Amino acid sequence: MEKEAAISRALLRIPREISMKTITAGLAALLLSTAASFAAEAWKEADVGGTKIYTDANGMTLYTYDKDEKGKTNCYDKCATNWPPLKAEADAKADGEWTVVDRTDGTKMWAYEGKPVYTFIKDKKAGDMTGDGVGEVWHVVKAD
């Protein structure tokens, strides 16, 4: 009788172990899909007056800066106050034409086709493009 009870207990453990493995795998998949969707939500495509542009997740226009180098930002201090970088999470990964640039302060930001991207403090609502052409060095990021 003891042998049958031991076998019965062993059989009960198998489904529990399998279900824990299934739950763990399911949670891992959920976390990975959440991380991937977060990156995709950092920017989006918008149509403003017939022009397809990129915006941040809140619909604010994204800009590039002519004084930046490919894969490197040169906008810090007062520049970054007026032109906030599109921040990327520490573990963000490149996604197609979108890459991640390291800033000297240890944070990361997004870049489109290698050019770091920013919003503009004077844009007050989604779709504003008041930064386009400022100083002849700031340009709206147009979606191809």
C-alpha cells in the first residue's frame, strides 16, 4: 500500500512541475513581447497636413539636428532643455531604421537612420512642427 501511495504522490507532482514550467515559459514570453512593444511605442508615424512624419508616443513631432554625427548626439545642456532627446530604456534594442545612441550622461536615446531624434519645447500640441528649420539646423523627421 505504501508503494502505491508513493507512486500516486509522484504522479501528482509531475503535472504540478509541468504546469510551473508552462507558467514560467508563458511569463517569459509575455515579458519579451511587452519589451518589444515598448520599443515600438517610443515613436509612431503620423500624417500632418499630408506629410508623413515621425512623432513620439504622445504625438509630438520628432526632429534631427545637423550638428549631430551619425550615432552621436552633440545636443546637451541648454540645447537638450529646448530639444529634449527621445529617451530610450537602458535595455532598448535597435529596430530597423531605429537605433539607440549612448549619451555622455549615461542615458540612451533613439536615432532614426543614425541621426539622434528630439522633440521641441515650443511644440505645444500633437502635430505642431514649429521647430522645423530653426537655425537652419533642425528638421522634422519624415517617414519614408
